[in-house]
Amino acid sequence: MSEKNVQLLRSAGYKYIIGARIKKESGAMKDLILSTPHEPGVFNDIPYGNGDRLIVGYSEDRARKNEHDRNEGVERLRKRYAKGTLTKADINKRGYNKFLSISSGVSVRIDEDKIEEDKVWDGLKGYRTNTDLPADQVYDNYQQLWNVERAFRITKGTLEVRPMFHFSEKRIEAHVCICFVALKVYKELERLLKISGCPYSVDNVLRIAEVIVTIEVDLPENGKTLTKTIYTSKEERDIAYLIETDDWLNKNG
């Protein structure tokens, strides 16, 4: 989130919780962040300005991951540096090139001081917010971000929603509405599968249902029509209650 986007959120009256780039803060703010207690479950609430707050938390799991990722990245750099195969692509690549020091635009070396400076941030994560929520609730709410990310994956993947160009506001609203309803139907099916104890995911249920056939037979003697859904495999029989309304009602009261 750029500062411009944050200002737009604030001017529109939105309450927000966003990830903070604590390593990019000013020197004084970084010193303040690093001086706070680094203990699991402890969230430090730091005034940020403009009515915002900076919530900083520490996680031992995150610290171990930060250390592991850095060690892997630095080790790759060390091997390539030792072999003399460090290239311009390695220098331009984002990530662990920050541990390289370039002198006079020609000489490249691994900067051990930068590696040590990076270690002090292991396990720390910042959250910027303009809400009045307690610090631990800010953290808990941010942890639900995966639900939003998963919704995007479902929408773009399974539902294959794609952007379209529309000429009028009504058509734009209709397109957004259709996309939202499609996601809502998906999530509702997911909920029904969960409460009914179905062993299959939504994607698997949709795959199985694609080959289930329903036939209609006209009975000439009495003028009635007999409808029969045919289930030819165990998978199809397992989800039959989703298709047969009476079975669904019996299964779920």
C-alpha cells in the first residue's frame, strides 16, 4: 500500500488494516520498533501519525522462517560469488541482492554487516490501522486476509471470471454482481458440503456432477412422466443427496 492509496482510503472514510513495511520506516521509527519487547503474543501499539497506529507483533515461527529464508538466499550468493559466476542478473534480482555491496560499479562483495543488520528484524511484523480495535484484534483480523486471497483464486480459477469492457455504469454493476453471485453460490455449496459431512471438495463435487445423467420417460398409458437420475459410481452416489431434494431434506432435517 503506497502512501497515496492510504490517503485515498482515509479521505473516503474507510477503516483499514494494512501490512506495514517496517524495515522501510524512518530511522527514529525503526529504532522505536526494535526497542519494543519481542515476545510471542505481545503486540506493541505505536502512534503513527494522521490518526494511524502501528501494531508490531513477534512470532517465533516467523523468526525461524525469516532466518531460514535468509540463510538459503545468502548461501546461494556465497556459492556463486566463490565460483565467480555472480552475474548482473543476480545483482538486479530482488530478494537477497540487498546483501551485496557494489564498489565503484564494478567490484561486488557480500556485505556481512547487512546480513547482521537484517537479523534483528526476524519474527517482526507490522500492521498499520486507523481503527480503534485493540492491538490483538488488529492482528487477528489481518490473519483473515487469506480468506480474501482464496476468494480471488476461486474466482479467477474455478469460476474463470475475467474482466470485460462495458460502456455503461449499469452494465459494470451487473458484471460485478454476476461475479459476486457466482462466488456466493460456490461458498454456499462449500458450506452445505461441510455441514452435511461430505468428504469431497466443491471442485470435486462439480467434477463428479458433470457426468451424472437424469432421464425422463413419458408413460403413454397414464400420461405421466417418470424422471430418474442415474448414479453409476460410488462418487456419484455419495453426492446424490445434493441432487435429490428429498434426500437432502432427510439428511439435514
